[in-house]
Amino acid sequence: MGLSPEDEARLGPDRATRVRTFRLILTVAQRMRTSMDKRLRADGLTTQQAALISIVDTLGTPSLSDVSRRLGTTHQNARQIADALERKGFLRIATDPGDARVRRLHTTERSRAYWLRRSATDQDHVVDWFDGLSTAEVTTLFNLLDRVTGNLSGEPEAPDAAAGAG
């Protein structure tokens, strides 16, 4: 997570730590995603697909645009993930009855049964990643990352995030 001496000098200690923190978050996120992808691989799923299903389950019948915003990805990428899940029988993509341009996502019975069987062990696996932290530290980490996420909400959307309705 190092910086060149020139970047370190230009940024100063506080700002250099912020850049290193960004890089560390990327590294941790990638390692977590790789670990979870390995757990899901045998069933032909990915971490991104599981995340999309979780969002749909949480929101009920969200639009594709709602899901892409929550995933922090483009509309096009969310659509590709949703299409793959529909082919696998985990998701149904339907036209919104009130607006034919909007696509609504619905999890299937197959999806609900699948996650009922495995969610507890996956959640236990995730909990293990944080075993070295106290309850107070995990709470602080969550709150701090949530604040950073709030700062990102002002970021401009990706160019194709608004492409296509729904």
C-alpha cells in the first residue's frame, strides 16, 4: 500500500494515510470477494450474483436501476448479472405493470430454497473474517465505512448507469 516518496511528500501524512486506506479497502474487498466466489463456485454462482439476490430479497421487487445503484455498478452490469441469474432460475425479470420501460426483479422459489439451505454457513464464514476484532471495533468499522459510503453517494453516476429504463 506504499506510496512513492514524491507522492508521500506531496500528500502529507494525513492524506497519504487516506490513499493507503483506499488501497487497503480495495485489497480487502477483492480478497473477500475471491474467498466467497470460491465458496459459491460449485453451485455456479458468484459473489456479485449473491449480492444482487440479497438486494432483491431486501427490497422486494426493485427495478433494475434500484439494484444497480445499490450494487454500486452500472445498469448494464446489473442487467448482465440479472440475466445470468434468470437463466439459472434464481431470478425473474418482469415488466413493471405501471411502466413498460421499467424492469422489476423477483427472486424465485428456487432461490429462496437455495439460500435457506446455505445462508447460515456463508454468514458464519463472513463472521470468521472479523474474529480478530472486538464488538466495539466491528461496530466502529461498520460506522466508518458507512460514512465513507455516504461520501460516495455524491459521486457522478457511471456513464451507462442511466442507460436503458428500469
